Amino acid sequence: MSARVLHLINSFEQGGTERQTLQLARLLKEGGKYDVGLACLNPHGILRAEAESLDLGHIEHYKLTSFRDANFVRQVRRLARRLRSDRITVVHAHDFYTNVFGMAAARLAGVPARVASKRDIAGFRTPAQNFVERCAFRLARRVVVNSEAVRAFLVSGGVPTKKVVTLYNGLDPARVEPPVDFDEDETRAALGLPQTRPLVTIIANLQHEVKDHRTFLRAARRVKESVPGAAFVLAGEGDLTEPLRAYAAELGLADDVFFIGRCARVAELLAVSDVCVLSSVAEGFSNSILEYMAASRPVVVTDVGGAREAVEEGETGFIVAPGDDEAMGERVALLLSEPARARRMGERGRRVVEERFSCAAQLAGVERLYEELLAG
């Protein structure tokens, strides 16, 4: 009988962690070596239908209200009972909340292969949350990170080196392939974008200041000085939307910046974009960078997290210091003014993703990890 694996996901909202979790569950099921299941803390989100389409059985829901109340204890015991009754041998948690909940339940149930995950470095958690997560890592057999930068961060914080395993995110090229009937004019019209202007795009939630959209907007103002026709696209939603819209107006960019909200047509958006940007002040490993490169777009990204592990400076794009809107603006303007060079960079970026960040490589790495833990 195949070893049984249970993946724990916080919710089904459209985020990088959620997409990576569902992709990995699909890959493992298709690989055939493991009997794969899925459980969640929050049963809602736009990706719920995709999760159900994977045919992984009933997706159990464990509702948490706090880590410090009686309900948390009840839910941990409930999950532990399921792990024992279903003879789960691998529990793989994918984010902060499932790390804490899942590792506690897996340890209580005596699950031999307990895998936690860390995908960010700083800027998202409070000191108290960081402490709780480090406690969860003590219960884990391995902690999977998505870049060497995150690995170094954990090790410097006291997580044993032998416990941390780097497994890069995999990207399915189909995610950024536009449909066969793709039409640029129709796409621009549907997304509310101008028909003929070159587009500089950033895909990031507008919920966390750590994404630093303000630097992106200041860089946009600099780009306008040398490329007056440029337009700038912010794809994502969150509470910062209106403050950033007001900031764009203050910079004189009200007619040049387009807030399109959550984008369900990522492949088509990237296909009509000329340059793609990451402006974050902190990341683990940005899924957006891989999507940009897989779509053959040249990139300008900040030097955070694992950016240098994906982007080859001057070959697939440019890397600038966080907060440096002057350098960001100069690099974006350069790519817009040299389209042939930008096209070569984009093509090279796609090859890098195909060679180093494939789904096949991700699956092979995870299967090796499970085999090692189960053998041990």
C-alpha cells in the first residue's frame, strides 16, 4: 500500500503558497508513489474548486480561533485521531498557521515524517509569532525552504542546519501560456488597459507594506521622464489599494497607473506586458519572478530573498537595492527603450525556469525527502 501523505493548507485564497501547495499535491498524486490527502484551516477561497478537482477525497476543515484556547487543543486532538486512524505517515504543513497546528498534531499522533515549511524571511510575523513558529520547527523532522536565502535565515536563527532542506518552487509553464485564441487588443480592453502604450507590470497583493508598491510608483514617475508613453499596471487586491491610488495621483500618475485588482487572466496580462517588476523589501522566494520569467518577460527586481538565485543580472533582467526607485526606474526605462535586448532577456529567463525550476525537479526533490524520512 502507498504511504499516506496529508498536506495542510491555511485557506484557498489565491496566493503563492496556496498555489504551490495544490500544485505539489497534484504532482504527488500523478506520480503515483503516495496516497495524497488535503486538509485546511479555512475552507474558503477562489482556489477551492481547483482543490476539489484534484480528487483527493474529503477535505477536512479544522477551524482555529487562537493558539491559546481550548478549541486549539480540541482541534489538535481531532487531527491526531485522524492521523492515527488513517495511518498517515507524512504530514506536510505549508505556512505559519499549519506549521504550528500540524506539527503539534503530527507529533501527538506519532507520525514519523513531519515536514514544516518556511517561505519568507522577515516583515510578515510578530516576534511572538516567530517564537511560536520556531517551537513548531522543533517538532518537525525537516523544514522545507524555497531558497538558500531562507535557509540561511533559519540557520542563523537557531534551526539546525541538517533539519533545513532547500526545495525550489516549481512552475508549470501552462500557467503562463495564453490561450490559443489570445488577442492582445481584447485582453487590454478586458483588463481596462490602454491599447497601444508599453506596459510595466507588478503582480503582488496590496495587503502588506512589505511589497513596497510606493517604490514602484516613484520609479514609474522616473520612467515617465524618458518614456512618456509608458503605463503601469498593479495587479492585486488589498487594503492598500486606495492609499496607493492617492499616492499615484500625488506623483502626477493618475492617468498612467492602472489598478486592476485580482487578476484571473495572469497569462494574458503577462503576454501584453513589456517589463515586469518586483519591488518588495523582503521575500523568501517570489513566485511572481518565476511567472514573469516563464512568460518570457524581462524583469527588474529588488535584491531580496532568493531573487539572485533566479535572476541573472544583465542576462534575464536587473537586480536593484530595495527602496532604490532611481535605479529601478533607470533599468525599466532601459528595457523599454531597447526592445530587442528586452526580448532576448525574456527568452533567456524562460530557459532558466525550464532548466532549474520545473515541476519535475520539485516533485523529485519532495519524493526524495519523504523517502529519506520514512526510511529513517
